Amino acid sequence: MKKKVKVVAAVIENELGEVLCALRSPQMALPNLWEFPGGKVEKDEDIYTALKREIQEELHCTIETYDLHNDHTHEYETFIINLIAIKAKVVEGTPVPTEHSKLIWLKKENLPSLVWAPADIPAVELLVNEK
């Protein structure tokens, strides 16, 4: 049976309406694909606390969460991921890539120009279709 992993991802928007996109490094699983930054939810941790912790660890900035964006389960070849995307904004610091190869801010309509990790695609499509 495949391992099921619960993961939170931050859909971080700036004041220009751009969204933060993170490029997975060549050392990571699913290398060189784009994703929304985040990580695994620890045992007994709620999704919002997990996301704030992961962003602090990975991007060295503080976020404030404000809306559940979507909840999607995707089956990869070796594991199943339950990806919960949560809307957020940076309230302290500037995002710095410590695990990712690169971070970029993109307008929602330009998000499909990137090659996304399959589990992130439903969240991307939802953002592109937002009014």
C-alpha cells in the first residue's frame, strides 16, 4: 500500500496580486517542477500551524493565513499526497529560497506558463479562474 502524506502549501499573494512560485531543486523529489511552498503536517499539528512553521523554516519569513484555497489528493507512482493549499500573505521578512532553486512572483494569468508538480495543478487552475 502506498504511503499517504498530508502536505500544506501556501498560496502567497503580494499587494500587486502576484503569487509566489517555488522551483523544486534538483536534489528534491520531483526535481525542477514548480510548486507552492510548504511541507508535511506533523502529528497532532493543525494545518495552519504547520504551514506557518514550514514557511518560516523554508523561506525565512512569517506569513498570516486567511483562507482555505483547495484540498486535493493526488496519487504519484510511489505515494499519495493530500495537498491542502491555503491562501496567505507575508507579514514579516522577505521570502528567501533555502531549499528551492528559485522563487518568483507571477500574475495569476501567467501561472500556466510554468511546469507544475502534478499535485499543485488543481490549485493553479483554481487561481487562474478566480475573478
